[in-house]
Amino acid sequence: MSIFNSMNISASGLTAQRLRMDVASSNIANVDSTRGRYVNGEWLPYQRKMVSLKSDGNKYQFNHVLKKELAKRPVSLGVKATSIVDDETPFKLVYQPEHPDANEDGYVQLPNVDLLKEMVDMMSASRSYEANVTVLNASKGMLMKALEIGR
């Protein structure tokens, strides 16, 4: 095991949380976009995106780490984003007959983005990012103190 494993784990968390914040900000920016993508000759509203994260938690088990070390292969620890998926909740219908994207009945399909959910996701990702920065700084401090022992 490397002395930099804790830093690598924190770095993977920083990357994952930055992606979560990017996706949430994209969702917030498109909260009123009625023309998100063009499908079969018609415009569909923007569809909310969500990040799917995967933990490499099973790699913390002793027997797994021991086998990796004996085989001299690097152990990948931390978290990684597996995919960005579309939210399948239905679009909101709002009665606006003067809107250019209104259907025959005067209803406009709006994105399935809930501003409150996005703000909660953004705050959660921001707090997790801050926690990973704190862990990274603590690891750096411990390594610096370890270097001072030899003086």
C-alpha cells in the first residue's frame, strides 16, 4: 500500500463531487428549457440528469488488499462516477396557449427539473467536496509531520 492512498481516495471523492455539482448546475441552468433535444421531428424539454456513483468499498477488505499486494497490482480505492442517467419522471404540463411550444390544447411541456432538489444536491455535493478537501489537507499534514521525524 502506498502512503498516498488517502490522498488518492480524497482525490477521487473531489472528482466525483465536482461532477455532481456540474450536473446539478446544468439542471438548474435548463430549468425552463422547453427545447432540450430533437426527437422524431419534435422538440422535447430538457430532461433532468443524475450522477450514478460507485464505491470501491469491497476493496477495503483485508483479504482483497492482501491478494492485490502479493500480486503487486495497484489497489484502486475511493469512488468513481459510473454514469450520468436521465431522470424518468414525467414532464410538467403548464397551460400557456401563447407559448410557441404549446400543443393543440395550449399546454407546454416543461422540464422535470425541481429547483429545490437541485439546490439540495448542490449543497450536498459542496459539503462532501469540502469534507474531501479537509481530509486531503489532514493527510498532507500527517505526511509533513512524518518527514519532520527524521530531523
